[in-house]
Amino acid sequence: MNNREQAARLEINTIQPIPVDARHGTARDLFSVWFGSNLMLLTIVTGGLAVTVFALPFGWAIVGLVVGNLVGAVFMALHAAQGPTLGVPQMVQTRGQFGSLGSLLVVGIVIIMYLGFLSSNLVIGGEAMVRVANFAAALVIARVHGTFVFGLYATSLAIATMAVMFADNGLQTSAITELGNNRQASTYVIGQLYLAKTALIIAMLVFLLLIGWWLRISHLAWMMGALVTLRTIIQSYSQLQMSILKSIGRMKVIGVVQGIHSAILLCGTGLALKQGWGILGLLGLLVAGQTLEAALIARGLWRAGIWPTWPDAGSCWTLILRSAPLGIAYGLANLIVRLDTIVLAALIPMSEMGQFSAADMILVIIYVVAWLSGSVLLPEMIRRAGTRAT
């Protein structure tokens, strides 16, 4: 049996020593294994720490990453060189250097690293999967219902997203910072966050209703706008709950819930495409999926013993003022991405608006990826800052 045929067989060995005649492959073959396993969003986020956290110029950040990997690779190579001689995995080899008891420390560190790696990947991967499912739903809307309906959908989504982002007022980020600084009064702080968010959402809804009445939009636009806005509001509450979970170190729940959410959306979108659902039925599916996600995240908070207590209105107003700078900054950043859609919707026919939105969606995806990266980095930065302060 040659090496190619042997490599194609299923691996049956585990941690026992590998006989010399059963070994195959070269050092070059390891490139695809390690490159493929690290080709993920988490790697991009981690690499971005050099610029976002350590404030290095981009050029020096690249130099630092390359030098750091090369220096680390030297020590790993020296350790890995023992593999062909001993024929056992590296974690088993540690018993030779540290003894049976001493190796437990190394194993414990590795387990903690793997848990953190898994948790971070679950969060980023879960949120990315939901975005992919939403993108698939948008493609179905454009393909089945045409550019006119897709233009209405894109315009409704742009207006609802921008309005909800301003109404959030930075509370999603404040959930991480406030809970990081007030762990003892977490239930009261969560109550403040929910009450402040609800008050701002109600004000935003009144504003949107007045705008729609003033513009005298069509019945279809009212129905689509209502469903898109409802889903965006539920998503905003869901994101707030996720921020609370991130601040208490329960990120694994997020990945599982969003995996379920994305699976439902993808299956439902495929069913809608096959059976030719109407646009309102498809948007109703998106609302149902988002509601399920919010309910499951709320259940995760409840199981973690986190439940809001009723705060006083004065403290909520103080929280709104404290989070306003972040809210304005995030709102303006979202406005930059969405404003072209809103302005063009008032100037060109909806069929042409749909064609523009299809191309503009790539820019929105880039913005969402950047936002996802920050949503995982920020909790860790806050946690580390709190640790240093204590």
C-alpha cells in the first residue's frame, strides 16, 4: 500500500505509540491541516488586537505577528521533533518532561485555552451563521419577488436598523461596562437597561409611525415595514441579552442558540423558495426565528440566575445620558452605511432601488463582520481592565 492509499484510510490509532511502518506524510502535509483549522473569523479578530488594543501601526502590527509566530514556532518545533522519535502525541509527551503529576498543570492550561477557543468561536460562528441565513433570505426575496419588493425590503430594513440603532443609545455596550463595574447589583442594572431600552424603543416607534403617516406609504409598505421593524426590535433586545451573557462569561450559550436560529432560518427559507411563499409569510418566518432566539437567550439568563429587578426612573435616565456618547457614535456609523439606501429610496423607483440594494449588500456584510469582531473583543477588554483595577 503506497502513502496516498494509506492517507485515504480512516485513522484508527489514538494515543498509543505509532509503529514506524504505519507512519506517513511529510512536514509539508501539516500546512493544510493547520492553515485550514485557523482559517476562521476568530483568527481575524485575534490578529486585529495588535491594532485595536495595543495601538500599533498596521505595518508594525504585521511585523510583530510574523516575528511572534516565528519565535513561537522555534520552541514548538523543538518539542514536535520528539514526535517521530517517541511516536506519541505532544500532550502524552509532557509526562516525560514534567512527570505524571506535573503534566496535569500543562493539561489544565490547555483545557482552559481550548474552552476559551471554543467559546469565542461559538459566538462569532453563531452570529455569522445567522447573518448568512439572513443573506440567504434576502436572496430569496430578490429572486422570487423581484426588484420592486426587494427595494421595499431593503428600504424598510435600512430605516428600521438605523432607527433602532439610535434608540439603543449604546445600551448594548453599556450592558458590558455597567455589569463589569457593578457585579453585585447585576439584577438592578439589568432592570435599568431593559426599562431604558423599552422607553427609547417606544419613542422610536411613535416617530416612525408619524413619518409613515406623513409620507402616506402604501399598504404593502406598511405591512413589510411593520414586520421588518418588529424583527429588528426583537433582535435589538436579543443583542442586549447576549451582551449580558458575554459580561458574565456565558458565551457558549450564544453560539448554540444562534446555531439553532440559523438552522431554522435556512430550512424555512429553503421551504419558502420551494413552495413560493409570499413576502409577508417569509418576513413572518424571520420574525418567528428572531423571537425564538430572544426566548432561548432569555432562558439562558434565567438558568444563570440573572433576572431584572424594577429600577427607579431617575437611574434609568442617568444611564441613558451616560450611554448617549456611544449611542450617537454607533448610530452615526450605522447612518453612514444605511443613508444612501434611504436617500435613494426617495429619489428613484423601487425597482431600481432593489438593484442598487443587491450590490450595496456587500458593503453591509463588511460592516456586520467588523461589528461582530468588536462584539467579542469588547467583553474581553472590559474583563481585563476590571482585573487590573482590582
